[in-house]
Amino acid sequence: MKRLKKPLLSILSLALLISVSPVAGAEQSDVLPEATAKADAANFVKISKSFYPNWKDKGNLSVKKEQDLFDFDGNLNAYLFSVTDDAGKKHGYIIESAIANHPGMLEAATDGESPFAKTKPGNGIYVGVASYFEKADADSFLALNLKGKQDKIEKKSLQSSGSFNREKLKQGKAAVASTTIAAAATASSGKYIYGVPDYQWTIGCVPTSAANIVSYWSKERGYSNLTRASNGSEMPYIDIISTLANYMNTDSRGGTSSINAITGSKQYWRTYGSYNLEANGYSYFTNYKNEIDKYRPALVLVTDNDTPYKYGDHAVTGVGYQILDNGQQNLIIHDTWDNTPVDVIYPWGNHIKTVLTQEPK
């Protein structure tokens, strides 16, 4: 797996900024009206309020427009809305598509603020799953996935074609059930696994996400030896991640292959407590749903952007799902970034590469 610097769910890879200012006066014929996107965001809150614990007891909630989000070519890609109570306190955010033929929610969270909370309006660049950027100046951009350690990217290191083309957003939205475009949802159902931590990115996204799962099985399911050091003390989470990274052969850039993720996880479980672990890879929502229904958090590999920079694949921890009655399927994940809330919601789409299941035997 290519390294995704601590830059999971959003659907897609988008494009490259060529102009100095995002909009640059460009006219777009396929822009969804802001009012339509806001209505969809408000509807999502309405039908989801009783499902998500963070929203249940917050009284009346409404959505408020925060800013427009662009691709790297300066095209308007999405609208960012905050979710607020009557007192004005924020309880998460929703990012809605701004493309007329492919409307709908791209990403949401039920607490905290968005990764663009400190970004000046007009400078926010939304490039898909787990990747957020900000225009720094005319020649460079910042990756917003790390608080206090933002990677500065020179414009010349990017390209304005290939997998960063804006058409990928359209393709990704089209890959979601067509009913999500044709009909508004009126209700939802799903499941959520409590007790799964959201450790901060360390060494690599795969070992960090796997450590979330290891700690859950240790603390919530009785496999206590998984987090016990040789002297009998509880292992710090950083040691769990480091050990997993070693067993998974995570490279110096934080990259881990899918095969090494499986073999490394099995080795960790055998070493700590002599547990046997069955780990398999799937690519269908039904497989993911089956794991969550059985209270088994899963390692989810998302995106596949062959960008000239490092932002390609990323691993997250799947902890739940939500199914809307119009057919849309959402994942609830812990993405390991320190500038996003604990639970982030993404619609299932072609940005989901593999679901790595982990079942102790």
C-alpha cells in the first residue's frame, strides 16, 4: 500500500488546481444549486438523528452553510455544511456534492468540526476520501490531515489529468446505487460497534487501524493478552502500533501491502496470547455488513489515486454502517486523522478497495 501520510468515508479522487484562486471566474453548467444540497443535508440529519448517538439528545438540529469546496482545477465540487443546535453549537458537518447530475452526501460526521474549520473560505480543496487540502499560495498547497504538521505540496509536483480529473467524482457518485439520485431517503437503519478506539496515525495507516481492532478485542471481548507486555503490564497504544508495523513490514514511508496486513495481523495474534486469527479480503458491502452485524470491526482500504505525490491509498477502521431506505449504504469509520471527529461517515462506493475481516478462532 502506498503511503498516505496521516494526511476512511466521501467518494473519490478529484482534480488539480491550475488557477491561483479556486473559482477563477470559470463558468460551470453542471452546478447543483446550493439550496438543493442544503435540503439534502437537512434531510440526512432528520432521518439520522435517532440513529447516531451524538445527535439523539441534542434537541433541534439544523444545517448551516460554511463554505464552498473546490477541486484542483478551480471547479466547484462540494458544499460544506455544519450541523448546529439552537444555541449555535456545532455537532458535526456534512459535505454535499455540488455536481447537478450526481447529488448527494459525500461525507459527514456527527460531532466536532470539519477538517476545513480553520480554512479561509475559497481556499478549501476537497479531493475525496480522507484527503483534504488548502491553497497556501499561488504555487503550493497544504494537506490538512495533520494538526500542527501540514505537508506543503508544490503545484509543480502535481498534474491536472489522470486520476485527479474531476470526472472521477461523477464516476464515483454514479457507482453508488442509482436510487440515491432518484429518490430522497425517509428513514434509515444500521448498526454501530461501541468500544473501538480511534488511535492517532503513527508509523502507518494500516498498523494504526489494526491497533484499533486489537485494542477492541482486548478490552471489549476478553482477549486481554493482545495488549499485555511481557512483564504483564498494559502496552501503550504506540507500542501496539509499532509491533504491528514491524510484523506487517510497514516501510519507512508508512506503506503496507494488503498481504502483509493480513500476515502481520496473524503473527501479532499468535505472538500475543497464542490466538488464531482468520483474516480475509472482500470487496462487497454485504461482507462488511456481516462483520459489523457480528460485532467484528474491519480494516477497510479506501481510494486508489495514482497521484504523483503520496496521497493514494488509506486504511481506516470500520465500526458501523447505515442503510437509507432509498438504497444508499453508508460506512461509519475511524480514519486515524487527528483533525477529524472520531466517527466519520462515507457512502459505500468505488473508493472502497478491500475489506479485511479479522475473526479470532
